[in-house]
Amino acid sequence: MLTTTHRPNDGRIFEKEAKSLAKEHDVTIIAPSEDGGVGENEGVRVIAVRRPASNLLHPVTLWRAFRACLGHECDVIHCHEPDALLVALLLKAAKGRKVIYDVHEHWPSEIPFDLGLPNATALTRFLESLLSPLELGLARFADAKIAVSESVAERFGKNGTCPVIISNYSVAESAPPPALRAGGNRNVVYMAGNMQMFHGIRECIQAMSKVAAIYPDVSLTLVGDVREDIGAIAAGTDPRPSITMTGYLPYREMYETLREGSIGLLVFQPDYYNAYIGLPNKLFDYMLCGLPVVASDFPEIRKVVGDAGCGVLVDPTDPDAIAEAIVYLLEHPGAARRMGESGRKAVLERYNWGEMEKRLLGVYRRL
């Protein structure tokens, strides 16, 4: 498993794909980290290449990942970014290794965003026009392609050339049963891997301030690494909502924290195309924990929330709309409970990683 941007313990790469593959294969993850080093985690070997402090030095990370991959014997290189795909294809040409390209981002829009370029400018559109054909051209030489959703997969062709869809569904056995929540529980939960403005942090806090004007005991728990100045954002609100930040949590602790909540927020902003078409892990994790969700009315999210009847869709750019949805769920605990139960049932029956694991192992068997 070769990644040049995701952390070694990434939810999709490690917690789902690598653990599933380890049931039938020897699995090694090569991924960047702040420290580097070699170790083993739950039967998966991890080679962490040291990542420079500045993103401008990403070519150094790429070179280190290439060297690590070159020195590691394997049958298949399963890569997760366009530059990792380039490395894998070079090794395919040199050593005859099979290559799987795993597409879980819309990279032509994600890369300009990561570079700090504003959305929908001439420069951004020009860069996207270069990146898209380059990625598609490289992907033609992969032995297999998988994608996280139909929206992400559609650029890569149809019928025999279309990637196998392997979605970020939750691993049902990872989470304990939902907690029995007291009727007065007003702890709203928001989770993201690395919280940034496009995750809707500002809009969440503004909405929670409006809710706090009605329910002074309401609280917001932020689960994950926070990259923004939460204090500065909250300082501009009145009343200022109660906010707790947990930092990064391992999966089991994450689920235990989610179970203490009453509502799950997922209000990604339409700042760029990848965010707009995304189907985040967090949605299924909320559902698995029995939480009703307040979620962005975006295409992939709408399909799941509408199908499962597990929450309220909102305009994520409107704090008033987010607040109204939260207040509705707080004031209608019966409806909120039914949504939570419907979401959990949908994960256990349909949106479960077990089916995705079968598809993933099937891709490897065909290779």
C-alpha cells in the first residue's frame, strides 16, 4: 500500500483495506509521517518515510517513498494518489509488479486546493485541465482501478474500464452498540480527520451559538485534529458555545466519544469540487453509532441520508439552517431516535464494510 499524502493509520488505507487484505496476504503500508520508522500494527507492516515540515518539499517525500518501495519486494503496489501511481508504474516497468490505483479523491480539484489556490479562478481551471488528462493517462496503465464512489469513478470510463466501487462504509464490528441516551443530552458531535475551514468549522460554531441562545446547556465536541484557531472563531459568537476538542482518537475511543453525543454534524462546504462530491467516512460512523445527522445537501451524501432516512439535509453555508436542524432534532427526540435507529440499521444491512471487503479481495484474486 503506497501513499504519499495519507497518514499510516488512515481510516480507509489501514483500518479498512490493509486489515482486510491481511486476511489473505502479507501487507505493507509505505506512508509519510513526521518521524519515520518501521514497525508493525495489527499484522500490517508499516514503513513510515519522514515527511519534511513544508508541503513545498513534497518531492522529497515522493523520492523517499520511491526508495522505500524500490527496496521492498512485493507482487502488487496498491497506490492512492496520482504521484504514487507514477512511482508504481515506474516499478511496474522495472520489476514487473502489478499496480492497483485506488481513487478516493477528485485529484484535479484537490491538488489546487491543497496548494492554497482559490477555487474557480483561471489558474485553478488551467491546473485542473492539466492534471485531469495526466491522471487519466497514467491510470490506463494500472492493472486494476477502484474508486470510493460513483461520482469519483465517472471520469475513468464505463463498462470494462470503470473502477470497482469500494466505498468508505463502516466496519460494523468496530463500534459498540449505541448508548442509551438520556432525553436531556444536548452534546452535538462533529468529527473530521484534519479540521479545516472547508469542513464547515466556522458555520458549525456559528450555528451552535444560535442553538445555545435557546438551550444554554448545549455543547459541541470536536473529534479529530484541529488545524484552525477555534478560539478566534468562537470569540466572534454571542453566546459563546461550550466546545470540547479531543484531538486524534484511535477508532475504539472515537466510537466511544461519538456514542456520548446526541447529534452528528457533517457540514462540508462547497469550497471545491472534491468536497462537494465527497462521501466521508464520518457519515457512516455517525450512523453506526445511532446518531441522527445534520448533513450537507450534496449529491453523494443526499443519496445515503435520503435512502436511510437518518437525518436532516441542510445548506451547509447557512448557519441559521444548521441551527434550525439541530433545534428540530433536540425538540423532537422521538424523530431523532428513529433517524438514529434507521441509520444504524442501514449500516448493518447495506452500508457495511463487509461487502466492500469481498469486492476488494475479489480484485486481488482476479490479479
